[in-house]
Amino acid sequence: MFARRAFMAVSAAALVAGLSACGASTEGPAQGASEEISIAGLWATSGPSAVYGDWYGNAANLAVKEINDAGGLNGKTKINLTIVDTQAQPEPAVTALQRLLGEDVRFVESAFSSQTLALMPIAAQSKIPVMNGGAQSPLLAETGDFLFNTIPLIYKESEVLAKYLHDEEGMGKAAVLHTSDDGGVAAYEAFKETFEAAGGEVVAVESGKYQSTDFRSQLTKLKGSGADVLVVGAFGLDSNNIISQTREVGWDVQLANTSWVAIPEVLANPAAEGLIHTSIPFNPTDEFVAAYEEAYGEKPASGYIGNYYDGIKVFAQAYEKASQGGTVDPDGAAIMAAIKEIKTFESSYGSELAFDDQLVAERPISISEIVDGASKVTTENFGS
Amino acid sequence: MNLTIQLLLNGLVAGSLYALVAVGFALIFGATRHFHISHAAVLSTAGYVTYLLTSNFGLPPALAVALALALAVLLGVLLVRFVYVPLNKRGGEGFILFLVSLGVLTVLDNVFTIGLGARPAKPYLGDWFHTVVPIGPFSLTAGQITIILLNVALFAGLVAAVEKTRAGKLIKAYSGNPEFFQVFGQRPMLVLVMVYAVGSLFAAVAGIHLAADTGMQPGLGEQYFIISIMAVFIGGIGSLRGAFVAAMALGILQNLLLLIMSAEWTLATVFAAFLVVMTLSPEGLQALKLNAPRRRKLA
């Protein structure tokens, strides 16, 4: 009896929810531009990569606020930003996107290779432009026509890192420990290819699951490889754990990683002292620094902030162009076409943001080292 | 050879953590047959509380650890006193208790997730914890050595207490036959509180180490709990020694497997081995009479 009543209550609730959802979707985009459009940020706000999510969220919120305060897109269309936690994993990201499509989302900012690669088929099918400013898997350049990247992909950084380690530091043998998500695998493959091209040899490689906390066993195995440098193919707190545990297994090897390693937790970690990493020079405009500082009480600490801020601004500019001054409501394909056409955008970086043909940002790459708890550039624009 | 010995040392650390959780669970399960899955929540609570007390309240590490241990023990005791026993009196047994316990685990996990934002919570216990201690050509951290020693000491203490003290005899008597126990005018609640308090203490020690070592995060408690129940089943339900030996063996096996496969496959292989053992002998390795024939007993 009770069970049946509960069942009826649940079905009634589902019915009501369904009806109201229908009600919402019939309103849809009418002729001309709408009063408000929804966009979404899908990234980790929990788990070991949440530190990036904080930056992305701050950046996206700031950009949206600036646009809305100025009257909105074309001076009339306000942006409504929703951020959903994906834990940097594909499944929650796909679920979130499917839900958001029902709410007529028009643009998505994504991050992390695994989740972005999982989102793209759905986004392409629904013609939703997606921006990525954090993930670097080379596969991201081959996802079709609905993704643009405000960050260079991993090969650009690996090439610079490999060349620097081999040519400047004279390191011939490298070991790699990477996580097995798309980002980690890409980091390994790109480094192996570029390091061997530079004349070095990857003498040992081990992998661990993304978000696994204990990498000591793998490090114990790698320690015996006789490598001159350990390349950490992991991001977020995974990379921080690997860095700590390298020292804990008593291995005093040179550490290296790409730009994603420069997060506060790693910088504060004494074990990271001396770590060599690539970095994308981020010299934000005074205007951007002031706006960011006013909103969040701190200076923008990472290029990732610039990437996600720029992402919204790129979308906004393309939207305005495609909407022809607010006379039509552009679909995703028109917005992407507008991005391709504009090609070079203003950027919070203090330099222009230019896209290549696959809509991947072209940015210079430097070599940095972690010294006294801060990341210091040692060679600016190396190899370029 | 060098690698084997270092992996063996790493295995001792992993095994110690499994053993602490497993022995605690074996004590509780052996005496009560409660499938107390919130044991995982006790573990994570201890870790999270240590983090809260050190990072948010600025307490010195030793005090924070002591309070976290006390709170975890209290949590275990409160669960049995105010959840399991009342439920049991109203006819809730076996599967019902498990579901309620699972509910408690889910709620507690989410409370910490909401409160701390699901970030790995890594309390700072002092520089000593991560100090590398060379052992010949090998090494462990001081924290790791501490957990191995604590594990052995706590286990030895528990076995001695169960064998030698009156409390231990009460636990054994209750485990053997709860109804008979009551007929003789003994109060079961005392035994329940004792096993839950001690069992929770064991899990809490593991939880604090895990948090300080790599950070406590949602799901970590469950992960250790699952491996530990494997150990309890392999060791034979009700046997503290069995659980201890099996847990240590699982930890060592998981690490030694690295000699022949990559790290991501070791846990899956351990699970596969568990399936084989359970298929051959559902009552665990003890029932295979690999060692001297011994009837099932608590310790």
C-alpha cells in the first residue's frame, strides 16, 4: 500500500517536472536575438583538479559580469552562466551537458582532455560551440568544427620541454610517470616523441590511475632506471602527490612537467623545488589585473584565468558578429564560422589571441623553474 | 632484488593500512554479524576531523589526532548504541542493518564533501611525517614506519586483550552465543560498545595516516573498506589473526605484482585472486586447513 502511494507520488512529481520542462522549451529562441542566453562552464569544482576549476570559474564569471554590466551582447542580450561540477571526469560532464541542452544552453566552456573529448560528439550533433582553455590532448584538434582552444595543445609544450632538457640541460635519459586519463597519456606520448626526436631516450615509463593517491610503487620501479630526469605526466593534486612521493622513495632526480604543474599546492611543496616546467607567458593587462583583483581580492595567478576569460570574450564577439547586430539569433555553426573569420582576438594576456586553422591558440612557450616556492621564468620563449 | 625488497617494504605499509581496517571490522563483524559498512565512514571521519582541527582550528597535530581518534571511537559507539541496537530491537536484522549503515556512510561522506568541497583534505602532522628514513639502500618515510609499528602493536595488544582480560572473555562469550550470554545475566550492550569502540579506533588510525599521507577524499574510505573485507573473508570470518595475516598478504601481494605488471592492474589481479579463493573455499583460507586445524574462534 505504502509502496504504491510512494510510486504514485513519484510519478506525479515526474509528470509535473516533465510538463514544466516542456513549458520551458517551447519558449525557445524566437525571431531575432533573445533577451537572455544560457552558457555553461563544465569543469571540476571538487576532487584533485578543483584548483583549476576555481580559476576557470572566477575568470568566466568576471567576463560574464563585464559583458552584462555593459548591457549584454549587442547591448541587449544578457548572459546567464551556469557552472556544473564534473570532477574532470567524462561521465558527469556528459550528463551535465545533456541536461543543459534541455535548458537551451548556447555555449559551453570545458576543460580536461577526457571530459572535453567525451563532450564533443554531443556538442557537435547539437551544434553547440565549445571552448577549451585547459586541456591539451592532441586529439582535441580533431574533434570537428565546434571546438576552439584558447590554450596551445601539448605537443607545443612537450617539444619545447624535450628540446630544453636534452640540449640545454644535457639530459639523455628520461623516465615518465603519467596518469592514464587522456591528458596524462597525451603528455607521455608527446614527450616521448619529441624527446626521442631531440636525441634523448625514454628509458622507463609507468602509469597510474587519475586521482589515485599513491604512486610510490611506480616510483620505486622507475627509480632503478638510471634516468636523468623524471617527467611527471599528471596535473592537479596527482602531480603534487607524485612530486612529494618521488622524494619520499628517496629518489633525488630532476623533475619536469608542463605548464599545468604551476598550481599553488605544488609551488608550496618543498619537494617541488628545482622542478623545470614549460610555461605560457601570462602578462595580463593592468586593466584585467585591476578588475580581477577588485572581484576576488587577489591577482590573477595563472594563464588559465586568462584562457577562460578570453574564451567568453571570443564567444561574445563572435556571437555579436553572427547575430548581425542583434537582428538574428545565430546558431552554433554561425558562431563558429564567425570565430574562424575574426581569427585574431583581443586577449587578457596583454598580447593578441590568434587561432590556427584548427582553432587552437598560438602562444609562445617559455621555460620556468620552481625556486623558493614560486615559478620563475628562466628562458623566455625558448626555441621560438 | 633491490626492487623486490623495496616493494616488500611498500607492501608492508599497504598491508598495515588494510590490516588496521580489516582487524577492526573482523572484531565487530565476528562479534555482532553487523555488516557495518559505515566502518568506512569512521575511517574517513577520523581523517577529515584531523584536517579540520589542524587546518581550520589550528590545533597542534598531537592534540588534533587525539581528538580525531576519540571522535571516531565515539561515532562507532553512537552508531551501535543509537542506530543498530534500537533498529535490531524492532526486528531490523542483516540486510536492513546493512542498508541503514550504507545510509549513514552516504550521509557522512556527503557532509564532509559539502563542508570541505570534496578536495583532498591533507592535515599537516609535522615535518617528521614525510621525512625519509634510509634503511640500507631502501627507504620508508617516518610516517610509514610509524603506521607499520602501530599496526603491529595495536594488533598484538588486541589479541592479548581478547585472550587474557575479562573484557576479552566477555566478547568471546557473546560472539559464541549471544542468547546464552544474556541468560547468564551479562549485558550485551557492554560488549557491543567495546567491540565498536576498539574496531573504530583501528579504522581511525588508518584514516588519519591516509589523510596525512596523501589526503582524505570521498570514496577513499570505501576503497580501503572493500579490500579489508576481502581480507576478513579470506582470513575466515570471526578470526582476528586470519584477517590480519590476509590483509598483510594482500598488501604485499599487490606490491609484488608490480614486478610482473603495471600498477594499474595490480588491484584488479588481487580481486581476481580473491574470487578464485572464494570459489574454492567460501569460508576463507582457514577452511582449506592450510594451517593446523582450528575451530572458528574470535582470536
